[in-house]
Amino acid sequence: MASSKFPPLVSAALFIGAVALVAVLLLILRSDGFSSLEPFPADTYRSQPSNLLGNEYALSAQIHSLLDWDEGTGRLLAVIPEGSTQRLPVFIPDTLGKSIHTGQRYKMQVAIRQGGLIYVEDLEKY
């Protein structure tokens, strides 16, 4: 009869510990992808939006109002960035498939596109 290297209770504890460690690591790695991005420089955008063309940023903002909507294309919204009182226009494509309402707060991954458009590439409510 072969003897086990570890008693069953120790083996179970090691297994549970390993599963918990993997779960924590997955949560850390899966945390919002916005944390690796620079915060959106609203003041620079307002003064010289062309300096930001092609760049990506993290923008935390509250939805202020719907400016325009085109079915199949997306929505142009006015948002108020966290820590600011001035509105910014952002475009959210229909492909994101989100239900967005005035007053909700979102973390957004944005890119500055041609013409200075703030284009939302991803977002999550917070």
C-alpha cells in the first residue's frame, strides 16, 4: 500500500488555497483596463485638441445630456468629467450596446480621433 505524501486534510487545504490564489490573480488581471491609461487631460483638450490626436486615455465622467443619436451609428453625449464642472462631447458607437442614461457615471476608455472627436472605445458604470 502506497502512503500519501500529505494527509487528506492538508491536501484539501492546499487545493483550496491554490484555487483562492488563482481567483485573486484573475480578479487583479481582469480589473478595469482603464487603470493602465493616462487620465484624460481635459484642459489640454479644450485648448489644443489637435495635440491629443490618436492618443488613448481613461475618462471618468457623469452623463449630462444626449446631444444627438443616429440609429446604427451611435450617440453624441455631453459628459462632465470627474472633478470638473465643464461639459465635454463624447461619441459612443452603437456597437458598444450599452443602455446609457443621464446622471449615470462611467469609466471610459477614449481615443481622440480625426477632428478632435472624443471616441469612446469601452466603458463601464461605476
